Amino acid sequence: MGRTNPTYRDALRAIEERWTDFRRALRRRDQPRFDQLFQYAREHADASGLLNHQNPLLPALLSIDLEQEARLDAHEERLEDLEAALEERDNREADCREKDD
């Protein structure tokens, strides 16, 4: 017996195909970003498929949001690490200056 409803992955592929003209009209530098957004949606296709939402674009958008949140978290963590390293370096330099005085 075959499926009566298309899979979420099929629906996502159809959405991406409908947006092909939009992608083509984007500047070349933005086309890989557009492709990455759909990659984010595909990475959460299992969870989105379980939702079986009437509008497959909504789980795709939430999937994209989840991936972008993860990227923001990673960038914030990296920024905090860099700031801590700079502060530690500044403190060491200040200690060295005090010893020299």
C-alpha cells in the first residue's frame, strides 16, 4: 500500500521548487544563504514530519529558527570566551606592570 499523503520531505522539496525563481533572482552572494535555510529545514524533517501540520512551511520556518538560535548561542559562547581571555590577558599585563613599578 502506498502513502496517500506526501511525506514532509516531499512537501519541503515542493516548497523549495516553488521558490526557485526567487532564489535565481537573488544576488549570487545570497543564494548559498537561501540554500542553507532549506538545509536547516531538512535537518529537522523527522520532527516536522511527525507534526503533520497542514502548512508544511510553518514547521520549516520553526526549524530554520531553531538552527539560527543554535548558531546565535554558539556565537555568544565564543564571544564570552574571547572576552574572558582578553580580560585575563589584560589582568596579567596589569600585574606585570605593577611588578615592574
